[in-house]
Amino acid sequence: MTGIRGALLVGGTSSDAGKSLLVAGLCRSLRRRGVSVAPFKAQNMSNNSAVTLDGGEIGRAQAMQAAACGVEPDTRFNPVLLKPGSDRRSQVVVRGRVVGEVGAGDYQHWRSRLIGVVQDELAALRSEFDVVICEGAGSIAEINLRSNDLANMGLARRANLPVLVVADIDRGGALAGLFGSTAVLDPADQALVSGYVINKFRGDPAILAPGLDMLRERTGRATLGVLPFSPDVWIDAEDSLASPVGRRVGGPPASGSGSRLVVAAIRLPRVSNSTDVEALACEPGVDVTWVDDPAAVLSADLAVLPGTRATVDDLRWLRARGLDAALTERATRGLPILGICGGFQMLGHEIDDDIESGIGLVDGLGLLDIRVAFHRDKTLRHFSGNDGRNLLRGYEIHHGRVTASGERSWLCDDQTGPEGVRRDAVYGTHCHGLLESDDFRRDFLTEVAAAAGKSGFTPVPGLSVGQVRESQLDVLGDLVDAHLDMSAVQRLLTEGPPQLPGILSLLSWNSSTSK
């Protein structure tokens, strides 16, 4: 397949339909064939983000897709990132930098100004790479937003991109979703819809086949692939939809006779970079679950208070649910607590926030003797350092900064010195991604096990989170290679949209298909 050039858009019938993973699978499959490929998501709404080498911020999914391509994360891969701080307001990140805060209604005016940014970045990528695999946002059928659409059919029209539409059949209604998502589009947009993909199929494909035949008869579009459900793909979740309360993080539990560690990850309403706990879930002897009740927090071997895009608001929520008392009781008993970024800030004595919440001075949980003040300029940087024994790598994304501390430092930053603090079994740091440093994670879990009385727990020697991520990207590439018509994908990339006709009205269908 070498020598091809082009681009296509992977759209969806809904959010969390499988767009991000299909893009990653396509990127890995094409890379294996010697194609120079890059991901692109014009606009992403997610609080899971990553830091690029030049200190910019992009969606976590685009960083994962970059890994599938074998390239470093680049702000061009996600030129517009929206980070919701409430149901109605989001921080706007353009080309990796914060440019403002907008409400849902205000953003409609921003979209028209950002179209040029999106077009320029896509054009730059297409000139540099053989292939660009674009990802849509939400559903392609959000016709109420079509006039200023940045990421779906508006992008496809401006760049003349063929569109593959993916539906999650595990949720039900996939065939209706594919038909309806196409039917509500205007004829010019419909002409770009070039094929369908079914995601997360379980069962006998022969049973599904007649439905796909009827879908093709009614739409004129073939289903280019039926991707089976795979429990082995779970790392680098794009957003909070993948982190519901009660969900176990990770793949199927590993069998074994040793002691297991139970980790309670507190599911904050505006949780950000929830992927931090995925590194713990890579360990076969660790069970990580998203929770929101005091009993689960108190009974776990480790409680994780993760990052958030709304530190003060989520702290208020934490108290309303009684989780503050559970965390205080854990600290009193000497049971381990790990606070990361916004979670770290909550553990302190006070937070002065005129930026995110605008509330000003509020009391923290008081489990660590630190004071935090929010600054308008966001800290965006890669971290390298150590804990006195192990080399560490991570990244920082935060407005809050520690202004005073009466605690001993936990880590050391190679550039700035002390980072994070520790008091007995309460740990806190602003750095995301530290638990992917394998030796550090194993030592940390060994300490947690000792504090929790789990002397029989032993981390798996040699387990690498980076290798787990690579193996999952390979699984995605394998699924695409085995279950997607890559010859048809090649034709779409090299020839562009086939300009298929619009969907016929119900009255014109062959009545025999319903008999």
C-alpha cells in the first residue's frame, strides 16, 4: 500500500462510538505498510489531555493516535481543544494554548473564527504526511451545529474528504443509527458518506449480514468492516464517558493466588486525565474501580484523588457526598491516599482560586500542610526527575501552584527541585503520568501493600506500561487488518469520495425487502 496519498474522516453516530480507536487502528495498520501517517481531530472536547514536546496541550486520544503512527504528539493533530469546567462553560485551547473561556452559546461565534485555523493545520499535515486520518467529534448528525461545524461534515466538505461512519452495536440501534445519521444530512453532505463500520460486535457475523445487506440497499453504502468486541483494548480512554462509577478499569482480571490490591479511584464530576489510574490497572494484581461513595473509599487499599478541571467545585461535591470524612479517616488510620494535580490541591489547607471558580479563598481537606494559589498562566510542561531511587517521567497541566508548604518533599524535579509532598501515607503531586515509570510504580505499590497489610502482594517484575500501550495499539491494528476492507479504504484515500447518491425516500424502497 506504499505510495498512496490522501485523507479521510472517521465520523460516528454518537460520542464513544469507537472513532478514536478506529483512527488509531487505521494509523497503526497504515504505518505497518510503510505509509507516513498522522492523526487529526479538528476539535476535541475532553478533560483528558497530553503535553506536546513544545509545551502545547492536545487531547489524550490524539497523543495515543500519534503513538500508533510512530510520531511524537503535535499541536497540529488537535488544533482546537475544549475542556469543560461545568455543563455550560469550557476552556478553549487553540494550537496548544489557552485563549479563553466560553459558554455554549458564545462558542458558536468562535467556530467561524476557528475554521481557518483548522484548515491551515490540516493542509500543513497533508503536505508533510502521505495520509491523514481525521476523527470527527460526537455525531456527524448534529445538524443544529452544522452551519459552523469544525470537525464533522463541515470539515469533510471543505477538504472533500470521504467519510466512514462508525456505530457501536454493543449499545443497540446501530443500523438505525447509521441510516438515520446519513438521512438527516443534506444531499451534498450525504454524497461524502462513503461507507460504514460496525464496532464492538459480539456473536455470529452471519446473523448480522442480512441487516447490512438491507442497509446497503436503503442507503447505497457498503459496510466496510465489522470489528469484534475486544476486552484487550482499554488504555488511553478519551473522556469521562469511559470512567463511569462502578466500572473496573482495565482488561479482564488476571488469575492468580497472590494478594490483590484494591484501588478506589474517586470519580469526580469534572475528572481530568483519568488515564493516570490506568497505569495501576496494568498491574495484574491490582483492581482499580471508579467510585463515589465513602464506604468504597474507606475500604480500599489505596484511594486515588485524581485531577479535575474544576478543583473548587469538585471539592464541594466531595464534601456533599461525605467523601472528605472518608479520606480523613483513611489518613488517621495510616491508609494510603494519592492526590494528583487537582486532587493534590484538594488535600491541602487552603486554595485561593480566582481563575477556575472565581470563588477566591476556600478551605481544603487539610490532610497536607500546603497552600495553593491559582494563576492565570497555565503550567504546561514535561517533567523529569526522581524519587531518590528511580528515574521519573511525567507531565504537568495546571493553573494552581503550591505557594507554601510545611511538608517534606516527595519527589525531585531535575529543573526546579522539590516536587510534590508526602505526610505518612498521604502522597501528592502535580505531575501526571508518573505511574507509567515502571520501577517507581512497583516501589509505590509495594509501599501501599505494606501500609494496607497486604504482605502477599508483589508487583509483576518487568511489566512495562509503555509495552502494554504498544500491544493494545497492535491489537487495534490487527482488528483493522483482519476485519476492515483495507482495499476499499485505499481507494477512498487515493480517489476521494465516490459521490454516492442521496438516500432514497422510504416510499421508493423495494417493498419486497420488508416481506
